[in-house]
Amino acid sequence: QHALNSGVRHYHVAPILCQRAKVAMSHFEPNEYINYEKLEKNISIVRKRLDRPLTLSEKIVYGHLDDPAKQEIERGKTYLRLRPDRVAMQDATAQMAMLQFISSGLPKVAVPSTIHCDHLIEAQSGGEKDLQRAKDINQEVYNFLSTAGAKYGVGFWKPGSGIIHQIILENYSYPGVMLIGTDSHTPNGGGLGGICIGVGGADAVDVMAGIPWELKCPKVIGVKLTGKLSGWTSPKDVILKVAGILTVKGGTGAIIEYHGPGVDSISCTGMATICNMGAEIGATTSIFPYNERMKKYLGKTGRADIAALADEFKQHLVPDSGCQYDQVIEINLSELKPHINGPFTPDLAHPVSDIGAVAEKEGWPVDIRVGLIGSCTNSSYEDMGRSAAVAKQALAHGLKCKSKFTITPGSEQIRATIERDGYAKILREVGGLVLANACGPCIGQWDRKDIKKGEKNTIVTSYNRNFTGRNDANPETHAFVTSPEIVTALSIAGTLKFNPETDYLTAADGKKFKLEAPDADELPKLEFDPGQDTYQYPPKDGSGQHVDVSPTSQRLQLLEPFDKWDGKDLEDMLILIKVKGKCTTDHISAAGPWLKFRGHLDNISNNLLIGAINIENGKANSVRNALTQEFGPVPDTARYYKKMGVKWAVIGDENYGEGSSREHAALEPRHLGGRVIITKSFARIHETNLKKQGLLPLTFADPADYNKIHPVDKLSIVGLKDFAPGKPLKCIIKHPNGSQETIMLNHTFNESQIEWFQAGSALNRMKELQQKSS
């Protein structure tokens, strides 16, 4: 102000503004700066065009438009061309992403990017042993990712660093950032006010290649929070409640934007938990407005400079007064009760007080075999503290867990800090086993020994996803999702029939006692203990770095371009499988033991659709070969069709491809000769992944037409020569008796996505454009 009054603004204020702008995105990239000025400029342009108040998510999304002055903007309809700030990849998806980037021929990534080794560590006997075993088994893959990162300018977080989403929250997310990550739970970063979106590897390659990234303009669902969290109710209960309201597809095509006075009663890591599990309702992402809880977390994680800068631009990091949402849900946190969701789907919501009776009525096992806390969803310092507070009470009365009990720290920083502050000791004493800083059982990386496959049993977790066989590959495991403190209490009691709010436990001396609601610090009183240094900086010049992929490797395989469209309609396609009911990416491309083949397209294609239920016989991995009339595994049948030069299609049900971002679920059918996936509806990420790989994801104009197609029919897609945005395609169904009928199929392709199909894949199209440019 003094400079303005004295008329020397040119010499004094401009340098101050310049200095203010130069705040690094991360300690690990000191020369990559936060650009709130650009965000502010873009928002101003769009605000004038739309002439209305903007939601927070609109501000950040439109603030990253490639061309804010000309971009057509209509929620739920138009495709936006965006310029994200950074990319993050976990090791299972990074393999294919980096293989695609190598195929692009580009020398270096255009935006800050990181690789995080968290998916390939199997839970078996405990943290240190499991980590060393993973390093030995996966040495080839880790070496590939490390050298590829070094060559192409990508930061590399070594195995043992922790789970990608916790590391992003601790180091990379910030208010107003747009980050895309090759994992469906990337929205975790919304807990720090960022637009963080899960995508497939091909989308990540777009951003790393420096070309605009396309996203269908999201609708915005507002969740207004009133009241205040207290007692046994936790942030996890907010999203468990929302999942029960919206179901697994209710958020598709929308951003969930939390707002209202209740927001301030939730910690930053609690907000991250809520955003993380928004993936289970199909949301594009979720976000909270910038507030003091975020500021406090930024300060404690060594980023007070970012918080100070965010304070100056706060008007762009909160929603405008009077902004309009496409749908509004209101939740009174003061009335919200602890919830537990499941089994077999994350949207089957029950109050904890009811679950015992519901389980007995439904015939679900009430005895809990294992309780598991941690994961990318719930492994914060506060989560561990609240669980330890419950465990400490049990220990004081001479009790330990009746169920087996495991703890997964979210990051090396969390592990080191809970060891220092005594939480880990308490959790071990109550019967817990501390696992490696990795995904572990949450994604099926669990060498479970306490039951046999096919044995009916119940587990409770603080994870995010509980699809059939998800955690241990046992279809009879009834998995329930709840908060870490409820998992701990139920593990101590050993039964779903225990309600910690009202029920009593029997102490070692025979006396009855009731657990008190846990209380714990949201952040450590001391600074976080960073633990071991597990980060590898990319060199300034990686051009001399060699990336080794052996031609005989069973884990890694360089990619060959997919074939271009031949300009003709797709005629007389066979139906590989008509899927009955839920078909997630776990069903299409299983995880668990298959994770080791994520860098080898041909090998991992041997798991194609092995979990999907065939409507013809009600079985998994058993389909009729239309050429031989014999039943056999799905991948074998697909390979036979490919060998014989026959194109094939898949018929799916509702929300096909929900769950993980894994693009292998799109790469595999393309690799094995698939051309079309026809469903009642798609999950967002999977639909995009299919388009990126040159497949045709189509939906029935009339969902009832699903019943008109039979596994023995042949299909022809007509009208591809006139393929255009918004124009339906015809499907001619040829029945074995010689009769035919025609149905209409819808699609969501825009012009550039049609070019992906015509070129054979988005990567092929990128190469074509590069060749024309050069």
C-alpha cells in the first residue's frame, strides 16, 4: 500500500507480485511453480462469458481450460480441452503408461510427473519381510520404472514409500491444482482443495506429451454439510452415507462438491477420505473448499508457503455465493450415525447399530475373521490415533482382538510417526500385524492363510472397495467397509452384532465395560517424522539413460500399434460373452496374482473377463465357442477368434467397467480382437479407456434391447462411414434361425475421439499428428 501511495508501484510492487507467484508446487520440484494468476485470468474470462456465479469445481476445471475464450461449456454435454498441472502414476498402471509414452517417441514429459511403487507388495508376514520379498520378485519392473523415470524426467518413489494417494496429499496436492492420476482413487487429493481425477494410462500420456486432455464437462452435485461430527461418527461415515444415497453409478459424469458449515468440523485428511471413496459412486472427482483445516495440514507438512499463497487467492478456491448445483444432498453431521457398507458392493449402507440383525436375517456370517485398517482411504495420523485410542481401552481391561487384525500405514511418513508416537506399539499389543506401506489386501495383494477358498466368512475393513473376491480372491468372503475405529472395535468384539455406541464388553476380570468414543489429534504435536528417504529425483538430462526391456521378459513387453480401421462397417461379429449383472474392472481384468503382468499385454490378456458371469450358463470363465460349439475359458475363446480372423463383441449390463482405472480392461479386448462393447451404461473411466484403445463403447438406445441379443447371435454395426458426434449407429442382430432385427445404439464420441477409432487408438492418432507437424 505504501508503494502505491508513493507512486513507485512499477519499481516496488511488481517485484513483490513476481516473488509472490514463485511458490513451488512441491519441495521435490523447486523450479515448477504454482500459477494462480493463470487460474484467476481463466476464471475471469469464463465468468464474463457465462455471466453467473460459479461452483468451486467449475472455477478450478474452467481455470485449466486450454482456450477459455472459445471453449464451448455446457455441463454434462460438451467436451473440455484442459491443461492439468501434473500427473501421478502407481506402479501397476505406470508400466503401461510409460510403455505408451515410450511408443510416442517424445524425449521428456511436458508436466511434472511421478511414479509410486505401492501395488506390487503382497501382504504375507509383515512389513519389512514383505517389502524385501517384493523387491526381489519385482526387481525387473522396479528397474524399468526407475530407469524410464530417469530418462523421461519422472520422479520415482521407491517401494516402501507408501500409497500413491497419501504421498500426493503429503507432497503434491494443493488448493486449486488439477492433477490426473492413473488410479481411480486419485480424487483423494480433493481433501486439499484440488481437482484430482483418476484416468487410464493413455490419458496420462496425453498430459505428459503436452497436448490438451479431454474431459466431458462434469455436472456438479452439491453435498451440503451441516452440524458437527462427534463421538463414534467419522468422516468415513459421510461418504458411506452418500454412497447409500447415490449408489455406485449415481455420481457418474459429475463432480461431488462438499460445502456448508459442517465442512469445518472435518480434518483435512478426513476430507481426503471422503473424496477418495467418491470413486465408489462413479464421480469424476470430489472436492472441498479451501479452509483453515487445509491450511493447518499444509503447514504441518512443510508447505506453509503454499497456504500463504492460497490465502491471497482464496476467492478462487471457494464456491461463489448463489452458485447452482445440478443436485443437492444435505447431511446433518450431528445426526449422522456410524455406518458399515456391504457386503459385495460399497453402496449397500447400514448403520452399525443395525448390521448384526441384518446379517443374521440375510444369512451373512456374523463372526469376524479379520479386521483390516489402513489403505489409501483411511491411514492418516488421525485414523491411526483413533484406532489406537480404542485399542488402548481394550488393553486397559485385559482384552485383545478376537479377530485377526492388520494395520497398513499409508506412507513411510505415517509409519515412522506412529512408531515414534506409540500408536503402532498399542496396535501391535492389541493383536495387530503392521504391514508394509502399500496397498496390500485392499487390492487383493494378500496371501491369506486363515481360510480355504470357497469358505464362507466375514471381514471388516477401512478400505474403499469390497467387490466379490476383491481382497482375497475368495468369492465367499463377505467384506464390509467402515471406519478404522469401528473396524478396531468390531475386531476386539469379534462379531458384527457388537455396537460400540451401546453394547458392553467383558473385561479379563469378568466386569462389564463400554468403549468410549475415540478421541485423537488430527496431526502430530511434533513435526512429522519423514522416515527413510525413498525418493529418486530425475536427472536434469536423462537422454543418456538406457531403459531395458528384454524381448524374452515375461513381465514387460514393448507395445505394437493396433491396426487402423479399414473404413468398413463391422459385419457378422461373434459375441464373446453376454455378461449378466455387475461387471467391474476386477471382473474384466483381475488384480491379485495378475498384477505381475501389468507391463506385458499378451500375458495379462490371459485374464480377460475371467470373472464375468456368462448369462448363457451362469458361470464365470466359461463361454461357448461359436465356431466349435465347445465351452471354454473366455481368453482362450477370444484368442481362437483372433487366430481365425473373426471380430467379436461383448454385451454388458449397467455401469459396465465400474471400479478401478486400469486400462488393461480396455487393452486386453483390443489386443485379442475385440471391436465393440455394447452395454446399458458405462462407468466413466472405462468408457474413455475403451475409446483410447480404438474400441467402440456403445449403449442401447432402449436398455430393454439388451434382452434381444443372445450369445449365439451375430452382430453388424452399420453406419461407421458416416460416424459423427451425436449420431446413433444401427446394430443388425442376426439370429441362428435366419431372422434379423435392427436396434439403435448411442455413443458419446466427439470428433477427436472418432479420429482415435479411425486411427486405431489415441496413441496412433498422436503419432500421426506428430508426423504431420514435423
